Amino acid sequence: MENIKRISKIIDFHHFANLSAPKHPLISLIDFSKVRFPEDLKGLKLVQEYYTVGLKRNVPYKLFYGQQEYDFNEGLMTFLAPNQVMSMERNPNINLSEELKPSGWLLLIHPDFLWNTVLAKPIKSYEFFGYAINESLFLSEDEELMLIDILKKIEKEYQANIDKFSQKIIVSQLELLLNYAERFYERQFITRNKSSHQLLEQVENVLLNYFNQDNLIELGLPTVEHLSQELNLSSNYLSSMLKSLTGMSTQQHIHNKVIDKAKEKLSTTHLSISEIAYNLGFEYPTSFNKLFKSKTEMSPLEFRKTFN
């Protein structure tokens, strides 16, 4: 049986990390240099029931999130939504006695804090809360300082005497932080790791290879999950990158490739409409007809007649 530890309250995380009690039960900014996790973390899976925004450097742990592993030896930001599973173990490559000490910040926000605020629903639309650890946000020095300043303003507000404006001010600062993160991710999509040309070429190749298989009747249509796994990216990150580069989501790219292959078969073969639908991976020909018409404003049969 897996060793799973659920942490439902922010005070429970403080206890787990050997920190003093939080100043506020629903929101806490933690100095990561003061975090002291238990010695034996290997095999322990953590499920936290609150949002976590991390800005960390020289972290002496390996973090496993989904099937990905990440060593924190650069300054970067991570975003975790409630109920995501992660695990950690000590990183032997980082010595706590070295000059480079762990540093950074963890902002914990319980969903109850956001209830009935302007962020209660919109926070779920920030796709980076679903990115994998290896898709973390890398920051320039100026960007890092800007976001730390916002984090410190949030801390100052909840540590002050609480009044009727406190929650609104904190939420507005949090929204500002998330909007900056969204902007910086947009820059990262273009400037870091894969170039736009490389990514679009890889998407094209994966879809081309998929549709060249002979057993699409059994496999069905390609999914967003299949495409993202082939590219070693989370589905959210891949879709965000494609939207930034082309204005289209991953699903739209898949549909466009389906239509391209359909047009090829309609114009170069004598297969029936139903046979083409099944050969492309559709379970029902009516679904194929509906998608084709929505994309081309013609039925498959009408399209075929233009070649006669």
C-alpha cells in the first residue's frame, strides 16, 4: 500500500516542515530557508489540499510530480493546485553545509480563503497550476524581485490587524502575481527550450506517425494526452504553448490534422464516407460528418463532389 500523507490545513504543513504556527489559518508565506522536512521522505507521497506557489533556489530535494523528476538548482516558480500528488527525497548533489543555502518562498492559500472573492472561480483557469515540475517558470533577476515584492506585500497585509479590506487587498495582490506569472510564461514559451519551429514540427510528426498506422479502427482518434506524452510535456503546458504560438489549442491541432487526412482520402480514394471515418479512428461516421462540416462548411460527400 502506498504511503500517502494528506495535508488538509496550512497549520499541518507548518508542523510537517518544523515551522512555528502560521499567523493566519488560511494563508501563509513561508521562508524556504527555514523549512526542515523529515529526514526520510523517500516513498512518501504528499497530497496538499490548498494552492501552493513556490519560488525556490538551491532546494536540497528531488521533487517528483506525475512521472517527472526535477532538481531545484536554479531559481524558478512552481504552481500546485489542491489534491495534486507529489513526492520528495533528499538530493545528494546538494550539501546543506555548502555556501549556497536553500532560499526562496512558499505561498500557501487555502481555497476557503478565496471563497466569495473575485478569484474563487478564475484561479482554476490559470493553466500553469496543472503544469509538470519540469515546466516550471524560470525568472530573470528583475522578474524574481518583482514577484518577491508582491509576496512580501501579501505577507505584510495578513500579518497586520485584519479589517474588512484585508481579504480584498490580499486577493488583488495574488491576482497580480498570477497575471505576471501568466505573462512570464508567455515569454518562456517563445524563448526557452523548444523553439516554436521545433515544437510545431514535433506536433506534426507525432500526428503524422499516428495517422500512418494501420489499426486506427482499434486505436481511435489521437488524444491530447497521447500527443503530450509523446512530446514529454503535460497536456496543459503543450496546449498553452500552442495557443501562444498559433492561437489554437492542442485539440484544434488534432482536429485540423484529422480534416487534412480526411480530405486526402476523399480526393484520392474510392473509400465510402463510413470507411474513411472508421479508418481515421472515428467510432461513428456521424461524428466524422459533423466535425468535417464544422471545419469546412461542407459535408464529406459535398467535398468529394468538387473533385468530380
